[in-house]
Amino acid sequence: MSAFSNPSTSISLEGYGITHKNIHYQLAPGQLQRHTLDKEMGVATENGTLAVNTGEFTGRSPLDRFIVKDEVTQDRVWWGDINKPFDPVAFDRLYDKVIAYLNQKELYVRDAHACADQDYRLNIRVINEYPWSNMFVYNMFLRPTEAELEDFTPEWTVVNAPGFMANAATDGTRQHNFAILNFKRKIALIGGTGYTGEIKKGIFSALNFILPVYRDTLPMHCSANVGQEGDTAIFFGLSGTGKTTLSTDPNRKLIGDDEHGWTQKNTVFNFEGGCYAKVINLSAEQEPAIYHAIKPGAILENVILDDAGRVDFADTSITQNTRVSYPIYRIDNIQQPSIGENVKHVFFLTADAFGVLPPISKLTPAQAAYHFISGYTAKVAGTEAGVVEPQPSFSACFGAPFMPLHPTKYAEMLSKKMIASGVDVWLVNTGWTGGPYGVGTRMKLKYTRAMITAALNGSLGLYSYDDYHIHSVFGVAQPRECPGVPTSVLSPRTTWNNDAAYYETAFKLSNAFRENFKKFEAYANEEIRRGGPQRYAF
């Protein structure tokens, strides 16, 4: 299908309360880009790629994410700072206000799927105020065929109104923007923010409730790929730790870069049909697959262009969270359909800005459960207001903002699957070496790739702990040798050349782990609690 073709043009939204006919249905990406440019909502780069500015919000707003508390959710959701309750009556009132607003707007509608495995497929209808938001939906979700569209019945609906501003005093929101999930009405209601990531994370959050509660399937914030022998590897990690980069491997087929389900059949399926990659400091040399996917049909977000339309990927004057979305078929080496079997390796990625974790280490089952529940990475200076030195950051299950259930529910499911499939679990530090942020340097990507390759092909001494050194603070097993990596790099203490400073910092991070884990201790068994690091009192 041509990027400028248009398989269908009309649809009624009267069932949603939208009565006007100024609706564009299932427009092709080229048409949506043309609408965006005509409305002066974006510009084209030198090679014709659409570049947009998402406005006030250049990332998600976790404080403005809510779940409607009703008979479906009240006894299942882990309520608190992450999953904040929203009143059902207030939701209905706000929904009606958003629909009244959209009744005055030209709209863009797309029907799409989530979940590559047809046994788990979710039909989604997305109603967008902006054409480029609808183009993002084309890129990121699975694209139905024309035959599938003929009898398409949506199960979930995303209503996306970036220009609508809520009144916190009367609408029940915290401020003018909001992202609200209603599991009873099966609606994701998003307003006041143009950041497209809210759309995909809304559906991800919904699946993080639906799959474990109703389908006994583990939803995961991870990337995944499959080797030539049919072995699947899973990469967990928070934003900026390398999920997309490290799973895009020329020697392995990409299943997906962000959101997956792990079934009882020991298969892994992609939720999405596209990739949403960070492009900060992107280069053709370091990340060729992502770099070459940036062409017409892709959408760049919040990047800086020069007068000739060239992108400066190093410029973070708008945000460090510069992004590109593109359909997964833009990657040459992909798994089709996006399903993998025979899970053999799980990697936990962390960008340790303290520089004390080994660049790669092997975890016991108890350590794996502990680190999965912890979900550690670090913030560095400049990433958030007020952050002037490295700070530990913990996000349970490497995706707490999207997890409606208690983290131990997902951890229990992961542990069972790891034991049943006999996987090897690795902790990979893509952060700093030779000292903390500001002193040391970022781990070289070529070393991280070499270590992951060695883990995958069995050359890290998988069969004997004699091939490892047990870290004296974190208790993890770090390999003594790895093909393609200097031996000194494998020992974080050695790279510091200052044992006293290294151990002081290591114990500082250790204590942060233990302090964070206190809120989970009542739910974790003794074996998991022992999977954590050592404690040291200063």
C-alpha cells in the first residue's frame, strides 16, 4: 500500500457522542503528514521526515495518570502514588466535556490492533484531534488489513484531545492535563498534552491489567529478539538504558522494542507494530538501524533543525527525551510475525550513574526477583529540575508507572516463568565506569554489545561459578573474562583506581536499594529478601 493511498474515508462516531461529519478515517501516513504540514503543525526535514514539537509536555506526566475506581478495579489495582483513583461520575462528566470539545474539531480516526499473537489480540479505535497523533498511531500499533477493517469491532477506545484543558477545580484532575483509564467502559481518555507516548502507554497500562488478571500472561516493559537457533532474549530496562539499541542486533531478529507479553506456552509476543526510540546523540555509526529508519513516514519529536532541515541529534534545548516513531517494518531484520519462542536469556538493563555495578553479572533466581521488583536505574544531572548529582531511581518491574497491579504479582509470574523455562538472567550496567557521572565515562556501546553477545552464545562461563567473581557488596557473579572486552573493564572496582571511594559509593547505592525495598518486604519471601545487596552503616 502506498504511503499516500487511502483505503477508507468515512466512519460514524455517533456512538461516542460525536455527531459531525468532519472525520478522516484510516488516512495513510503520507496524507496525515500533508495535513500536518498544511496546518503548520510540523515541518519536513531535509529527507522529508516529519518533525513535530509536542508542546508543553515532552514526556509523560505520571502525576496526572489516573484509573477509574469501580467494581472492576477497586479490589485489584495497587492504589497509591502511581495508580491514583478517579471517581466514575467525574470521569463520565469529563468525558462528556471532551466529546463536546471534539464535536467542534476536525478529527482523525484509526482502527488498529495490539498484540501480535492473535490469541491475545485487542482491537483498538483511536480518535485524535491532531493528524500527526493519528500518524503516530499508524506507526506504533498493528495495522489491520482492509479485509479485517470490514468487520472491525473495537474493544477499547482511546480519546485523544491535546487541545482540551481540564479545570482541576471542577473536573477532578490535578491540573489541566490528564490520562485516565476506565476499565469498565474500556476507554483511555487523554487531554491537555500533545506527547504521543501517552497514547501507547495508555494501552500498555490497560494490557498490564487485562493480561495477568484474565489471561495468565505476563506483560513486560521490555524489548525482545530471537536468534538464528530460535532462542528468544528479553531486555528489561527503563528509558535511556538501551532497550531499543541493544535489542536491534544485526545477528538476531527484532521482535519488538518496548512492550511484550510472555505466555504460558513460553512464547513472547510484541504488543505493538512500531518502535519509539530515543534519538539523543543518535549516529549512523552507533545505531545504524534506528538512524536509517528516519525517513518519510517516521515522526521526529522535539528535535532541533537547522535552516537546511538537518537534524542536530546532540541538541537537547527542548528536551533530552527527543524521539522518533516508525513502523517496525522499517527495520530490516525483524521477526514476522512479532512472536518468539524458547526464551533462554533475560537481561535487566540499568544505567548506573554511580559507576559501581559490574558491566554484566549473572543473577541467581532470588537476585533476579529482587532486582526485577527494584527496577533500578539512575538519574544524572540535568535530566530533571533540581538533579545536580547522580540519584538512584527505582521503578518496580522496570515499568511501575504502567503497572496497575502490585509489583509482586508481576514478579511472581516472572519467577515462575524463569524457573519453568530455565532461563539465564543477567544484570547489565550500560551506565558509568571508572567513577560516577562527572568523573567516569559512559560504558562503551561496543563493550556492552560484546558482553551480551557472549552471554547469548555461551562464552561467559555459564556452567561454573569458578569463572566468576562474586561481588562483595551486591553479591552478583561478575565474569572474569569476556571476548572483545578488556579484563579491567569487567571489574568496576579496578576501573576506579581508588578502593576506598569505590566501596563508599557502592555501599551508598546498596543502602538505597535496601531502603527502597522496604515497601515490598512484607510481600517478598526470605529467599527474595536475601537476593539484595549488603548493608553498611556509615
